[in-house]
Amino acid sequence: MTDPLRLGVIIGSIREGRFGPTVANWIAAQASQHPDMDVDLIDLIHYATPTPDARAFAERIKAADAYVIVTPEYNHGYPAPLKHAIDLCYAEWHAKPVGFVSYGGFAGGVRAVEQLRQVFAELHAVTIRDSVSFAGVHGKFDRDGTLKDPMPCETAAKDMLDQLAWWAHALRDARAVRPYGTA
């Protein structure tokens, strides 16, 4: 039996009135049901000060075997604080898988995810093909943060988390045998 995977679930919005914690808590609960995942919920609001504790953030990123980025779509893109947080690290992201849960209006955040895929490719991370997106997110959850119709989203989350686990195990094993390096 191998050690459980350390999954960092990152809340990508720090806006007042944000919906990110609701979505992040939902995917964290889904991941907690996965048989081999320990979840670390990372809220960027704690790193959004003028002088963020970059070292503490980088340590949490380094400790994770895989990540789920929870992002809204703002103006066809992802939030600037998320980009800033991603850029606080470099090698910490290398050879690790990244999954996405997005939310927003009509498009459900998929345009933000497409941009993030490009950023993570540059960081030598592996992005998971399948993702979870919530179009019209405010109508999907009740006041308590429970999904009104969980079946399609839970199925999508399970598929993404299964793929994420596969990649996380494969890459963690590979890094242990041969540390990842860039030219």
C-alpha cells in the first residue's frame, strides 16, 4: 500500500462575495471520498496580502502530489490573484497533475480553464483532460452549498479525480526513481 496522495485544492478567487469556497468545499468533499486522497484546501485569500507569505504557499504546493484548481471565469479569463499565486512557484509544479473545476455564467468557466492549461504546460505540469464546470453556478447549489442535482457533476468529478489519481501515482513514482529536471 502506498502513501495517500496529497491533493491541493486551490480556491482561485479572492473577490468579496465570491462563490469559490462553495465550489471548492464541494470538490474537496468529493476528493475526500476517493480512497487514496488526503485533501489540503488552499484558499488564496490567505495569500492575497501586499506581501504574501510566498514561502508558506510554496511549501504547500511542493508538498502536494496533485492539484485541483477551482476557478471562476472573469471577462473570459481567470482571476489575476490566481495567476500571481501560480507564479509564486515554479519547480514545485513540475511533473505533477492538475485538474480543474470551473464556474461562471453561460460558459461555466471553460475559457478560463483553457488559458490555465497553457500556463501549466509552461510549468511542466500535466493537465487532466476531463474537468468539472458549473454554468449558471448560483442556481446549481442551495443556500447550504449542496448541489441541487448532484448526479452529473458527481460523475464528472469522479472521472476527473480518477484520472488525477492515476497521473499523480504515475508521476510520483517516476519522480522517486528519477527526479524531474528541466533543460
